[in-house]
Amino acid sequence: MLVACARSDSPPGPESVGNEAAAVPIAASTSGDEPTASSTMPTPAASVSSVARAAATSVKLALDGEGLRVFSVPSGASRLIAFGQSEADTLRALEGVFGASPVQQARNIDCGATLAKWSNGLTTWFSRGRFVGWSLGSDDRGPSSASGLRVGMARGELENGASTVEIRGSTLGTEFQSGGMAGLLESPDADARVTNLWAGATCIAR
């Protein structure tokens, strides 16, 4: 098994396929420096302020091939949390959207990346203090893309969507790319469903 960091434009496997075992708890980072390993998992930070909770009711997060996009409700105006943004700013922005801190923060020793997992299953990936990728696993029912790409959708919906879809077999199974994002179908069958999604650089196991 090969574990490495890869980008979604050269389709990687989802972080849920084999690499969770390599995660080691870390202390949360509040600077641009990469976090260091600690011996125990830190307890989740205290809930964010009531202002952040109120903001969470008026915004919606969407998956994006260039990062994560925050939409204001009901105006529809959006802003991008782009890959390359600092880890601290990314975490702060997502805490404002979700109204809570990550439920888990850890370091993956095999590829030197750190992760933050949120209560809806979304995992955000960081390297050298920068936001570099996100992923959703087969059991996650997190956000969808603005075009409707989501875990659990049928292959027919995927192929009939607004973005061009490229599907191919790999060592992980049936992988696809769509709108700058990548994912995994449960099988090559016509009625197969999407089980994993990711974009940017994530820690993978092939």
C-alpha cells in the first residue's frame, strides 16, 4: 500500500480508504506553523461565540474544486475559502459557518499533513499551515457542491449534471472527476452511487 499526498486533478483516493489508522492526535494550531504531535487527543474547544452561531443560520457551505464556498442566505452572494489560505483563517471561517469547533484535529504521520474533521463528516486538510484539500467519506452526509454533487447521489445524476464527468477504473475502484472535484462510485454499474468525494491535496492510500 502506498500512502502519499496527491491532488484531485490527478485523482487521489479518499482519506477514508485506509489512512485514518495513521492519524496521530495533535494540538490545535493557531499560527502558520505546522502542528506537532502530542500524546493525547485534545478535547474539542469551547463552542464559538453566539455571534458565530447566529452567522451559521444565515450561510450555507458548498463543496468547490478550488476550496469551499460560503453562500449567504437568502441573497445568494458567495465567497471562496480558497486552497492556500492559512489554516488559522480557514478554521475560523468554518467555525463561523458551522457554529462549532472541529470534533477532531490530528496529524497524519505518513504524509505530514494535518486534518480537522467537522460534525457533518467534512474533513479539511492542511500542510505547512495552509488549507490544501477537503474530503468526505462513504458514511458522511456533509455539504454538496453548488451544482448538486454529493455523497449518495446516483451515477445517472452525476453523468447528467452540469459538469463534464470522466469515469475510470483504478486500484481503489471506480473513480471520477467532475468540476475540479474527484470521487468514488460504489461500482461500475449504471445504478451505482457516489461513496466518496475530495478535492485539492489529501492524504491517500492506494
